[in-house]
Amino acid sequence: MPRRVRLDVDERRTQLVELGIEEFGSRPYDEVSIDAIAQAAGISKGLVYHYFPTKRAFYIACIREGATRIVSSIEAVPDDSTAAPFDQLRAAIDRYLEYVRVHGVAFATLMRSGVGADKEITEIIDETRDVLLALLRKGLGELFPDAVEQKGSLLDIAMRGWIGLVESSSIAWVDTTLAKDLKKVAPTAEQLRDTLSEALIAIVASALKMSAKSRGKK
């Protein structure tokens, strides 16, 4: 049993969430042991439940923190006014993929949401996608000025589809990177970044073109 260290409320909660992200990211939900997490934290199981009343509440806190970190990794990209808009897009994807690379299994497990179809987890993921959509719209403003104003349109649907593509591609990238099969060679982060960035440009251009055609028919 590790020596118990007194931490304040925020520090202890942060410590437990860190341990939870690691545990939920390395094994199925049902195999995660609150006893093991308490032991790793050097506290009693009862104290864990003082911070998180149920295992599900603990898991949801870990999901929320993981989602926050994904958004933060993209928002942390410096706003370089001298860089070309496309280069800024690539830099944002680089930061996202770096987060995925570092957290690997944890990212894939948390994004798959192992508890199943949970309304609260779905809401967290949807909120994260809404934030990413807003960041995308802002970032694409210089490349596609028309993209800024077209809310609730075909463009929104197309960009949400691209976000889904990024999520599924990232999980597949993690799986391929961890695969023991020598026939499966994982692409580099740069290759995946270029594919995703070029796909976004093509998707946005197509959506704007289709929207313009639709307006022209009215």
C-alpha cells in the first residue's frame, strides 16, 4: 500500500481522474477495479467513492476530461497571423494527432465509450464535436470566407462528417500502430495529417459548391 499523502480536494480529484484515464484506457470497463485505483492513489476505496459516488460517475468524469484535453490540444495551436491558413489547419491536426499518439490506447478506449449507449457520454461527445465545429468554422474563414456565415447548412453536415472521419481514422491509426501483424504498416502522423487536411478542403469546397447551386435554382 503506497504511503498516504494528503492532497486538497482538487488535487485528489485530478489524481484519481489521471489514474482512471489510464485504467479505462488499458482494459474494458467491467475489468477496471476501483480497489486497484484506490490502492494506486494510496487511499481507501471509500474515499474514492467520496469524490465519485459510483463507478459510472467516475468513468464519465474521465470521459469529460479526455474530451476537454482533445479540444485544448487544438486550441493550444499558436495563432500565427503570418502562417498560411492551410498551414494553420495542418498545425491544428498535428496537435490533435500528437495527443492521440501520446495517449494511444486510452484515446481509442475512451472514444469508443465502453459503457455502451449512455446518454450522458453521448452528450459529452456531442458537446466536444460542437466546439470542434466552431473552431473549424473560424479556422476556415480565410480559406473559404463563405463558410463563416453558412450555419445549419449542408456545410455543417459535411464538417460534422469530417470530424467523424477524423475520429474513426485516429482510432484505426492507433489500432494499426499497436498491431502485432507485420503486414499492417501504420501510416506516419504526417501522412494521416495530410490526408485529413486535404479531405477537409475537398469536403468544404464541395459543400459550398452544392449550396451555391441550390441557391441559384431558387
